[in-house]
Amino acid sequence: MADSPTIVDFLLTSPSHSRPFEADAHYLADGQPKPLVVFVHGFKGFKDWGHFNVLADYFAQQGFVFVKLNLSHNGVVPGGSGDLEDMEAFGHNNFSIELDDLGALLDALHQPGTTPLPATELDLGRLFLIGHSRGGGLVLLKAAEDPRVTAVAGWAPMSDYDQRWPAEVMRQWQANGVQYIENGRTGQRMPLYYQLAEDFQANRTRLDIPVNVRTKLRQPLLILHGDEDETLPLQMAHDLKSWKPDAEMVILPGANHAFGGGHPWPQHTLPEHAQEVADRTISFFKNLG
């Protein structure tokens, strides 16, 4: 039987706001430096959603330190239920906050003693990012601005934040100051305040995924997308590939947006498509040397 990974939990803070947020790391504690994977959840996601803990253990057993975080304004409260419960925080989230949260995590990992992870377990020269859905767009932007990142994998990644906002939606959103979306899983009515759009426009140079992928993303990129994705169109994967022709792209037949996962996930094994995504990503990272 494979060894059980060590799991450590820790709190983070960002210089851009006062709201603490949680992260955890799964790894086999053998005192040897291991490549580091940082995983970023998507919209309406969180670090313990569905099969993500099974995923973390699997990566750990394959020789990685796997770190995942709750983005600070995703609706999860540190020490709370572990699910989405703070709708005001959710409504005040924006892409700049998320990028800064991810940067705060990367900074903490590079500062000995800031996290409970022993420095002897970490090979920070092999720092990989994985992002799912909206988190996929986020890791593309972070890699484009942070040379500490070695390579990136986007799992059904968003290729352009702007495409999600039709003109009529924007007009109503600005007029009302808020729009609401329903969480189909919980029935929650989740606010998005117009500051999200204002932040995007004010920081467009930093947050423009197409331009940043074309002009600034130098690291190797793996794109994985299901051809039955019900949330983000497959065309987004093809767009990313066209902007970075040296990217590796894998289209998974029959795979949906969550690659077969759901919340809760009581099984101790990964969904079939999630297993394939994990294995392809692990091979991609390991083949980089």
C-alpha cells in the first residue's frame, strides 16, 4: 500500500486586503526536495471541493508537494463549514484580488518559516501551477508575470474574461450595481458586484489573458479540455493553442467541465476523466526534467 501523505494546513494573508485565507499541502515526508504543484480552483469552487483531496493525495504519491488554496473571497470562511457561506465576500471578489492571493501564496512558499512546510521537502526550482476553469485563466496570468513559475497546466481553462460579459448584461449590471447567479448545487443566490467589471477595466493590461499568453507567457503550457464541457466552450482551448503554438493540447472525448467530479465526492479514487487529466499533467511536468 502506498504511504499516506502528510497533510498540513496553514493561513495566508495578502498585502492587498485584510481577509485571511486557507491553504493546505499534501506530500510524502521523506526529507528529499520535491517539485511543487500549486492548484487553483475555479468559480464557485474551493480547495476541498469534490475529489480535490483525492487528487492532492495522488499527486503526493507521485512525488510532488501538492498545495491548494481557497482564494480569499471565494465565499469560504477560515474555520467555518468549509463550503461557500460568505456571500458578501464572494460578491466583492475580483481578478486582481485572486492574482494577488496566488502571489501571496508563492511568496510565502519562498520565505522559509512562513508556512509549516519544511524547506527540505521543497524544490522551488520546479514550481508548477494548475488551474481549473476560471482558475485556469488565473494561473496563465500569474505565470506570465512571475518567472518563478516553471510550467503551467490549464484544466478546462478560461481563455478570456471579457467573453463572459455580453453588452446587455453589462448595461444591466452597471445600472443595478449587482447581478446574481444561482449556485445550482446549493440553491444560493450569489451576488457579483459591479466592482468586478470596474477592476477588470482598470487593470486590463494585467488581466488580459489573450495578450498576456501571446506576449508574456514563456513557460511550457499544457491545455486539457473535455469535448463535452457544458460550462466553457472547447473553442477556448483552441484559442489558447493559437496564441501559444508550442503549447501541448489534449482534448478528452466525453469529458465534462469537472472531468467527472462532483461535490461531495465520497469515493477514494478519482473519476475516470480526472484520473486521465492527472496522469497527463504529471507526465507533462516530469518530462520537463
